[in-house]
Amino acid sequence: MDRNRGAQPVEGMDHPDHRVDFRLSPGDIQAVRFGISPGHELTHAVRTLLRPAQHPLQWVWLRQVRDRVPREPLALLAQVVGADGYMPDFLTADARWDMTPADEFAALAAAPIPGILIDLDKRIARSTGAQRAALSRMRKDPERTRALVAQACEQVWDAVLAPVWPQLERMLRADIAVRARTVTADELARMAGGLHRTVQWSDGAVRVQLRRHSEDVDCRESGLVLVPSVMSSWGCMVITEPPAQPTLFYPARGVTAGWARDSAELEMSLGALLGPVRSGILLRAHTARTTSQVAADAGIAVSTASHHLTVLRGAGLVTSSREGNRMLHLRTPLGEALVGAGL
């Protein structure tokens, strides 16, 4: 069984009937969860750097980072990732809601060697010439390859994605917040159909049209992980082979060429709508914070922070909950959507 990461949009498929069916019990919303994958964003950033003409929605980002790309680490990742098609699974850990770049790099540094060998074999089989020879050399010393790839990933990440991770993560979380509310209210069929034009609910399964791969995957015990992506905004991909959880990567909503605008620009845009203090509070409300922490971050009195939080809560942008003697404040799905749309 081949873990398929080479899925493309339905146009130009080699066979129009290829699809993966993730089988779920109708209405079983507990079987579906959402996750974030910094590694997935990084591998597709590499592919964007290799073929920039094919990714116009990333051109603003490309202009920002092209002069600081570390050439040798990128060259190594270009060999491992490839410009198209199958992508080695060891480059990304299982996606989680709370996944951080540090978590991703730690998982990569400890990736099991047998899985790395399988993935390298698949890349070798799909490669020719100098690339095939380079991958074959990597396979001879998988421990060294793992260390070099992990180091290269961190170096490329620090140079090209770390500066925009706050913007990128906001878009991912905004997408999840909106879709999680949809699946709760409208069940699986409508949510699945809204992920992408190549995805639909069909006969008790989330069906994804692919380019070269067909498979039925029973997710009734393992569940299905849905992962939005900004860097692979052109289409969907899947992971189907154990021990990884069945996973569907799909384009995050609202990705435009301006997504990489810096936080200062976004704060100005939101400030025109909400006022500078409230926009700042909302932007920092992606993690739960106390009223005192909100006040300290905004440089205002606690009583003033409480007033602004009351206004944001009344507008449905922030929710507040008590934990012991503390009140914690966090963005709502509506707040996530507003912040994401501002990008």
C-alpha cells in the first residue's frame, strides 16, 4: 500500500475514477478532528521555491524570502522532497491542534529508521539520473540522512517560514474554527463537500478524487484528521497507510496573494474596524490569557482591559471562562474568521 501524498486537483488526472474513500459512520462527528502541520507547510514551501511560476498565490511571500534562502539546505531538501508527486511521510508528524514547529522538528529528529528507508525507496523508484544517485547515497546511511534532513528543515524554516508563521498559523486556525463549527451544526456531508471541489460525501465516506491512486480506508476506529494548508493551496493530498492516522490535507479558505502581510499591517487593518487597542487584544487572543495578562500586553489598566474584553465578548469575538479564581479570554470561531480574513 502506498501512502499517497501526490494527489493533485481533479483537472489533468491520469484516470478520472481514481479516488480514496475515508469511510466513516454517517453523523459521527467525533470521528473527525482537525490538526495543524508545520512540516506540511515547510515541504510545500520547498516545492514552491523549486517551481515558483506554478504558485502565484505565494509570490508576495517569495519576494520577501528569496534573498535569504539557505542554498545548501534547500538543495538537500529538494532531493528528498522532490518537485512534484510522492512526498516522504517521515518529513511530517501526525498533525495535531496544538502542533508547533518545535514539536515537528523533534519528531523528525526521532523518525523511525524503517519508515525513512521505505520512503527513500519510494522516492528512488520515482527518480532518475543525479537525483536518484543522491537519494541512493542517502539510503546507505539513514541515521546520518535523518540528522542532515532535520537540520536542513530547521534552517530553511528559520529563513523562510518562521518570519511569517504568525500570519500563516492565524489562517490555519481561522479555517479550522469555522469548519469545526460547520461540522457540529451541519454534520459531515456539508462540511466535507465544502473542503474542496475534489472532495465530497459519498456513500458513508469522505471521497477525495486523486491522480493515480484508489483506496478504501476504514476510519470508523482510527478517525480522520483534516488539516488545512496555506502553502499547498492548489489542491488536496492524503495519507492512508498505518501507522500514521488517515489524514486529508486541503486548501485553507481565504488564501490570497496578500496572506504574507506582516502583523503590523494586519493590526492596522483591524484597527480601522475595531480600534487599535481592541484589534491588538483580538490578535493576541489565539491563546487563553487572564485579564491581567491582556492588560499588560496592551499597556493599559486592568479595568480598561476588562471593558474592551466585554465589548469584544458582546460582539462574539472573544469568549471568557473561569478557571479557579482566574478569568481566561480566548478568540471565538467568529474572532478566528475575522482575523483570518484580515490576511
